[in-house]
Amino acid sequence: MTEPVIRVQQLEKRFHIRSGSLGKKGVVHAVNGVSLEIGKGETLGLVGESGCGKSTLGRTILKVYEPDAGRIFCDGTDITGFSHRQMRPWRKKMQMIFQDPYASLNPRFTVGELIAEPMKIYESCSPQEQTERVQELLRTVGLKPDHIRRYPHEFSGGQRQRIGIARALALEPEFIVCDEPISALDVSIQAQIVGLLERIQDEKELSYLFIAHDLTMVRHISHRIGVMYMGALVEIGPADEVCQHPLHPYTRLLMSAVPVPDPVRARQQKRILPEGEVPSPIDLPPGCPFSPRCPYATEQCRCAVPPLRETGGRQVACFL
């Protein structure tokens, strides 16, 4: 078996905050013991409610945030304890596409300067080669080479996201975290961006961690899907199997909320309504984090944390 491009083991990330009018100290458990692998040319989709830790997980894997526990492997090398200097050659292998195409591009830079900046930092080619490479990248993402002299405000949201994709490709990475790259775009543009990402992946054998809320789009682009709840992975498996036959109660709740385009089927579909309230990430409940809202929770669920274990070709964190 070939070594996965990215592998994380029991990864944790916590943020120390002050909350309330008295400034009481607390700890937000943003990522809580996550383990996963992403193979070469594979897309792992990551879904879950807002605030469940999806984006924090992606940034921790890239070491934008330093992990508090666990290990991160890139091409089989443990990079967890690497310093900024040691990480420099590895950052070329790992890039990110940001959620907001309006905020992620410096308005003072031209498109050419934005895309060429990573190449200048790494001194990977001459100025002439940089210009040729930028024009090639613009063609790759469906923009014109003469756009190199324009500024971000001259482009639409979809075009700006294409510029962000071109910038992420500048150093020819192996792995890209796509942090909700389509959520700020119109529906028609979303399909174009997803199609572009799929084409680039086929051409360059890239690996993606694709973070999104749209379960239909995640299912379309992903080979496997991971479901996160309160900082933990509760289910991970092949995309079609997770969507068609969800095993974890939380995954079933998410899938029941997906709109059905057929009005007859929509009336027949039984919606699952969650019980209770979402617990605070500062004060997680003992046992399974979903137990306060789960209709099937037992005393064991409320006392012990279920491990992520193999069940029918996928992994599920549920005692039932």
C-alpha cells in the first residue's frame, strides 16, 4: 500500500479564551482527537455544522495553527514538531484555497503580482519565467493571460476565486485544503469552480481536503466523506455509502436535512429533528459529544467516548 499524502493521528487543537462579563477563562476544544488519511489524487470531503472545527482542522494540518497534541505526516514524514524554518520546503507541497475570494486577495497587488508572489518568496524561477508561469496558470483556471495587469476589484467573485486557485497552484503542490471555496459564490458559479477543481485534480493528481456545507456538492466531488461534530470525526467512508446509508445518528440527521428536488419524494421523506441543544465547545459533555441530542443515547454513551472503529468498510464513532 502506498503512503498517503497526508496522515494525521489523534490531532488536537485548543484555544484559550475569556468569556462572559467577568472574563472567565475557558478552553475551546476546536479539534478533538481527529485521525484521517488522504491518498494521492483523492478528495476527502469534510462536512458538519458551523463551528464544528472543519476549518480549524484544515489549518492545523497545514500548521497555520500549531497542534496541541497528535501527529501530522506529509509524504510519510512527521512534520508535527517542525519549526518555521524546517517547514519552509514542505509548505510548497501544501497550499490552501480560502473561503472568501473578496478578502483573500490583496487589493493593492495586480493579478500577476498575486500569483507570482509565492514564486518570488521561494525564488523558484527568473522574472521572465515567473511571467510565463503566471500566464500559463491563468489559462489553466479559465482566465485570459492579459488579465495579468488587472487588479482584483475588476473581477467578479467567481473570477477572483479562480485567481485564488491559480495562486494555490503556483508552487505545484501535492495537497490543497479547499476551505469552503464555493460558499460565497452563486449556485451557477459553484458548479463551474467544482468542475475546474476536478479537472485540475485529474491533470495534476492533486489531493484535496474539501470543506463545505453543501452535502450534495461534497458528495459530487469527494471520493470519501468525513463528518465532524464538536471537533471530532463521527463517521468517515466512501461518499455514496455515507450519503445513501448513514450509520451515525448525527450523519442521518444531516442527510435528512438535504432538500429533495422531487416534491412527491420530499413529502414522503421523514425528517429527523434534533433533540436538545448544541453543547458548548468550552464545556463539552462527558462521553459522546452527540449524546445530549441523540434519540438513541444510552448510559454508556453518556459516560464513555466511543472510538472511531471499522464497521462495514467505513469508520463510525458510535457504540450502537
